[in-house]
Amino acid sequence: MKLNLTRRQFGQLALASTTAAAVGLVYSKGLAQSSTGMVILGIKPGISDNDIDTNLNSNTTDLVNTSQTTTAPSILQPIVVKSFNVSTQEIKTLLTTAPILETCERLSGFAFINGQLIAAASYTCTRKKKDKKVRLIDLNSLETVDISGLKNNEDVYQLLHLKDGSLAALVGKEKGKGFSKIVTIDFKTGQITDRSKIPEQKRVTAVAECSDGSFYGINTNKVGETSLSEIGQEESKKLKSQGKILNNGCDGLVCTSSNELFALVAFRYESPKYLHRINKDNGEMQRIKGFDVAKITLA
């Protein structure tokens, strides 16, 4: 199968591929410079520049093999990686990939493992179960692999880096139905290798493993109230800020080496989302700063 691209479009694709290699160096240096404090990383879709000057203004059509690319670069989005230094509250842009995210894909997970930045992208523009997919994207190399082993109507809520070095994901039914599970994934093949139900059978939408081996999850009840609980324990603590109970979901939860919890949340109808430090004993949230990203992970 062939895809018709103009010379200008082909030039954009070639330039984007070169840019992907260059920004990897920027990312490495930027993260090293942030070693003075704890850093939380975030990802979000970027904006494609459809007017990149490639000096190839001819409208002559070239034939491009779609085994290399199946979508014109103008309808793909880059993925932007930002860093947040908790001590200084400084936000930096570390990486902007070449256009890789499809129009119908939603960023559903993010993890940093052994120097690799890994994103999960869920395809949302189909009602057919056979066409639903979630793929993992290595943001350093832009190599991708589809996750295999997800059940019908299951989606990824979050990726996480486990203490043993493995890649895991929090998965659950679409549209909030059913209960959540934690699965481990072979990043090279995308195959799910293990499944573990959340013992309390709660619909957990964010989870984190702490350095002491404990897991914490955030779940939302039918009336929208959001709570924190230690996985394996029945007791939940409603999340609140200045006496106001959180009435929205959570887009990311991380636990530091000192067992502190940080969440990416916003109250309903509030934008952007904010990073909050969570008191595990009472569920009280301390707002830190706005962090306009889709998902978070620890550096």
C-alpha cells in the first residue's frame, strides 16, 4: 500500500525524524540539571507546526511506503514532556517529540523506567471492540508496541514503575464500570504478564507504590466524592482541600522515596490541574502549583 505525499509533506516528516533525535539530548541534559530537588515529570499533547519550512515547496507528489508511516504528519501531534521541581516549583519543557500521537488517541499513562520515558496512548474513535487498542510509545526512540491481553472494554488509567523495575498499568472498564486491576507488562512485546484485582473491589483510577512496599489508590464514588485508601485496607479517607471535598477524578498519583504522596487533580470545572501533596493520615491536600499536563510520573 502507498500513501501519496507532496514533497513539502515528505520534507516535514524527514525534519521531524531528525528533531526527535536532537531533543533526546535536550531531555537528558535538562533532567540532569534538575537533580537538586525531587522532580515530577508530566506529559501532554503538543501542537503540530504545519508550516515548517523545509525549502521543499514543490507540489510534485512522491510515493511513500506506509510500512514506515501510515498517516500524514500534518494530522499527528507531538508529545511534550515537562518537569516540575517540587523544591523550587520551577517548570521546564524537557522534550518535544516528532509528531507521533494520532488525532483519536488519548494519553492514558506515563512512566520513567531505566532512562526510558514510556507513554500509553488509547485509541478512542471506534465503537468496535476489535478496533480498540492501547499502544506504548518509547518517547526516546518513538518505537511503539500495542498492549495485548486487555479484555473487552478495558482501558489503561495509568502506567507505573514498580519497585522491582517492571512496568505496570492500572486498567479498568471503560466509562467507569466494574473494578480496577493492576497488570504487569512486557514492554518489548506489549504482552500483559500478570493480573491482580484491587482487593476491595473499588474503581481505582490512580495508584502508586511507595518505597516501603505499600500501595495507595484514589477512587471516586457514585456521587463524585474522591477518596484515598491503602490497597488491601478497607478504610478510605475523603480527599479535601481547605475543608472542601474533592469532587473530581485524579489524573496521576506518585509516591516519593520518603513515602510522600503527590496527586495531579483539579476540582470540577477547574483548569488547569494542580499538583497536590496529600496527607495520608487524614486525606488533606496541600495545593502546590498548576501543572498543565495529562499524566505524571517520578523522575
